[in-house]
Amino acid sequence: MVTAGARPTGVMPGGGYTAVIEVALEPNGSFRWTNLNIAAAGEVRGGIQRPAPFPALTSGFVATGWGSDNRCVYYADTDGAIIELRTDGSTWAYKNLTSRIGVPVAAWNSPFAIAGTRSKTMMLYYVEEDRQLVVMKARGTWSFMIKRRIPKVPAESPLAALQNARGRFVYFFNKNHHVIEVEGFGQPATRITDLTNFARLPPPSPLSGLAAVGWYNDHRRVYYADTDDSLIELGGFADERDTWWAQNLAGQGVRKLKDGSPLAVAPADRGLQGVAMCGQGSEPLWASFGSGWDTQEIYTTRKGTRPVAAANSSVACAVGADGRPWVSYVGEDNHLALWTGSESDWNWWDLTAELDLPAAAGEAPQGPLALVHTERGPRVYYLTDEPEF
């Protein structure tokens, strides 16, 4: 169901508002898009519907999906409150987690990170107004923690998070541009590690993205760009090594990144499926590891026309049960793109043109984006400030 045609409460004809848009590919091969702020509207009285709180264009947002078609989206609203949109595959509903459980409001430009669901536990991370990291944990009910001894998260730092059988981890760059790992929640004491000092890492680009993925007992991988725009892979406590290690992937089949390139990783059942990023010519790339690292360009047509990513586009990726990767980004024409591999059998869609989508928000970065894959297929999320009523 597409929820265009319905004006939200309090918005006059011609008036604007911001919204989260979901674009879903169904098992029959058809696409549909939904304005989630309208779809999750709650009844106030007398049949009047109040939409879910409108997202702030200055903050990040994240999504997660599991099972047949369960999905959750998290963002900060225009007051900084933390909002959850949730569906079991049938109807959407929203919760204001700030008013419900007292979690602090987000900083105006807070990044968000989510570690997915493991052992029926979900972890959500963001930054509050004093730049302290907020760690939220959902296991039936929500709880949260703020520890002042965790270094503050600078305004320019992204967040990345993972879960494995050992525990839950979040990563960011501190004021000295070091990679910081925070492990755990509550008691026993949360562990904080300066990975740059511990593993003698090369310094990150001031505009670097950050991505992380975990699997098995204690596999951890973190990715960022160094000051030479090479992709750095940081591995921690994998089964075959009992320490941290790092390697520069430039020269191993991974191309140089655009300065400030966003990064996203797609986890597989047994490890890492690949990394989505932008190359030095703003071309969207998919880097994956088989017998070695390989970088694949994402083309629009079989004639080889390359879709250049917008200067401030994010990238998002996921992998289906069949092992096929999915990547989404915003092109320089402000159109939302979706690609799926592999190299020998791929497809590409200009979703904005095919579905007449509301435009990606122009005042905010053209990201953030989120992409999840449930048993029914991929779901892409973006922000718009031009929704249709």
C-alpha cells in the first residue's frame, strides 16, 4: 500500500513536512513505496489520525529487519526525541522512546548505529546533546546507559556497531581521530579500548566513513579510510588470531576511496559479504572477498553507463538469503538507485523514475540511507522533505 494522498494532522494544503520513505521489492518482482510517518499514524480522537513524529533532517537514522518481514526504523524527530517505527509485516506503529523511557534527546547532528538482533537482543547507539554516547538495549523492554568515562563523540565522527557471540560493540573516532571501541552494557564494567594505540593503526581521513560487522564466537571487522584514501580493514580476536590486526586493502584489489566516502558493510551468515563505498570518481563500488579482494563497479546499463553518486550521498547495503548483495545510493540527479549483484548476473533500478518517488531531502545530506533484507526481499529507507499528501 502506498500512503500518498493523505494529509497529516496540522499540515495545511501546500505545507511541507519531513518523512521516512520505505521502498520495498516484493517477491513477485513489483516495487511499492510507503510514507511511514503516515502509515504509522495513531488515532487521536474521532477518527483523526496523528502521524508519527517527523524526522530531523540533520540527524542520522537506521533500520533493521528479520524473519518473514519484521522491520524497525529509528531516528531523532525535530525535537531530538528518539522515535521507533515498527511493523510485523502488516501494520506500522510508532513509539516515542524519549517520552516512554526517558532516554535523552539526540544531538542536532547525531549519527545512529544499530547492531541488529542477536539472542533476542537489539542494540541502538546515538549521541546526546553533550556529545556523550547513549547505549540502548532492547530485550523485551528497553533500557539505556550513559557512562561519562566513555570519551565524547566529536560532531564529525560516525558510529558503527556489531554483535557476535561474545558480546556487543560500538566504534567511533575520538577528538584525536583514534578508533575507539566500547564493549558491553552496564555491569560488569564496560570496556573501552583505543584501537589506534593498541593496534598501531594509520590515522583516518577526517572525512572517513566507518563500518563494522561481527560473526561467530568473536570475529570483528572494522573498516575506515586512511589519510591516503585507502580502505583499512581492522580485525579483532577472530578464531584464528587472539589479538587485533590491520591491513591496507589498497593494492589487494580494493580501489582508492573518494575523500569522505561513506562506507557500509553487508554481513553474511558466516562472515562478511562485502563493503559498499564510493571511488575517487564518485562511482559507487562493491568490494568483496573471495579468493582475494575484488572491486566491482555498479553500472546502470549493460552498455556501461556509470551512475555517479551525489556528492553527499550515503550508501547502504544488505545481503539476501541467496547470497546476492544489494546496494542503494543517491545519484547526482537526486534519484534513488538500487543495484543487486553478482557481476555475472546483476540488475539496476532508478527507483525515483520508476516509482515517481518523493525527492530525497535537499536541505539534509542526500543520505542517510538504510537497507534491510527480510525473507520477502530488500527494503530501502530514505528521508524526504517533499512528501505527497
